[in-house]
Amino acid sequence: MKILLLTKFSTAEHHLFEFTQKINNVLPLEVDILRVVNAYPQVPLKPDGSIIDPCVDYDLSALTDQKLSELAIANEFKAKFPFIQAPMVEIGNLEKIVRYKIVKKGYDLILMGGHQTTLIEDLTHESTVTRIMELSDLPVLSVKFEQSSHSELNKIGIFDDFNFKKPRKLSALIQIAKAFHAEVHLFRMSGGKGGSLNGHDEVMKNFAMENELSDFHIHNLPLDGKNEESVIAENIQKENLQLIAIPELHRKTISWMMSKNIKASIADHVLAPLLIY
């Protein structure tokens, strides 16, 4: 599996690399790490999102010094973690550089750290995870550092609408599930109270067959007036899920977060290693 790992080389991000090592122990990975030093907004950029250098109109020496310093850190990480193929440090625009590399390099997955956002942060700006999710159809695996210390990934939860349609194949997730011989729990959230799967169990079984899942369990989750984020968090604890995936999910309740894209809201508020398609 080929992965683009986005990093800032912060102290907390050691957990992100350890999480990647955990996967690599059972599923060999090819990982390119990328650190983007944000350029000044007025500095002209090349089509790949990096700065035009040399740029005679602006003094870029501070940015260049930072790049050299962080490239040394990147090479230290490469020496420590053999799964790292290419350590990259660029100066420019994060979204443009990531989009360009996704197109050119053929990655299967983006892996990055994240943190639980506050209400003020939700109202004032998008999180980095949310911005990266919007760049392409590539799945994004977000690891909140305090939630990355499980020794295994042997219980995985998939939260989906499971509508009556052709099942979607989730290649990256299934590779991880198979490598860890994981027990996979399929959750369908419904807007009403109580009730049953009402025929959706067949859709969920077809999904499991399409994705070659042998050890799976299906669940119906009536929201009972709660928002989706809190129901997901409850079931992470209840089932001791160590990784969750959100392929296709639409909001079924009215809540204070309803104006925010539900996948972005889950990425920002749910504490768990999270794979969003």
C-alpha cells in the first residue's frame, strides 16, 4: 500500500509514526512523508504548489532555512522508520502541493494527525483534516495522537448509510482488516427510535461479501434524538473499536453541528483512528 503521510514533525507526531509502524509490521507499506512550510500568501507559486525560487521580489531566506532544518528532521525519521521511502519538505501551499502529488504519485491513502476541535475553531476556520479531505476521492486516515496507542487493530467499525445500492469496495480498509485478522462491525444509523434493519441487513451482508469480510457483525443504531457523532463515540467505547471507517454517511438529525459536513464533523470531534472515504 502506498501512503502519503502529512507531518509537521511535532513532538506529538511520534505517535503518528508509531501507528504507521504498527500497520507496517503486518502489512508492508511504502510511505512518503511530506512537510509543507507555508509560504507567504503573496509569493508566486509553480503549478505544483511550491514557491518559485529564486524569487527576487521577496526575501525567502527564513523559509529556506526552515526547510533545510526540517529536511534534516525528515531524514532522521527516515533512518528510524524503514518504511519511509521519500522524505519531502516543500515551501508553498499545502493543498496545492498535496493535490499535485496525489495526481502524480498514485497514492492509495493519505495519513495524517489530527486533534479534537473546539466550537470556536469550528466557527472560525476549517481544520487541516477537513481541507485535505476535500482535495480528492482518496481516503484519509486521521490519527488523533492520544488514540493511537492500541497494540492491535483487531476490532474495526464501519459506519455507513447502507442504502439499497451496489456495495462500495474499500480497498485500503480491507487490506488493513485482513492483515490484522480483524473483527469488523457494520453499523447502520437510522433516524427513528428502535426498529430493525428492515431489509438493510441483506445490503450489509452483500457489502461484507463484496469486500471479502469473513468475520463481520451487523448492527442497527437508532439515533433516538442523539446526533451521529455521539452515537458513533458511544459505540466506539461499547465495542472497543480501534479503527473506524466512514464510507458514505448523511445526517439524519437536526443538531448544532448540522451546518457542518458530517464527515468533517466526525473527523474533527470523534476520538479514534478514523478512515474517511
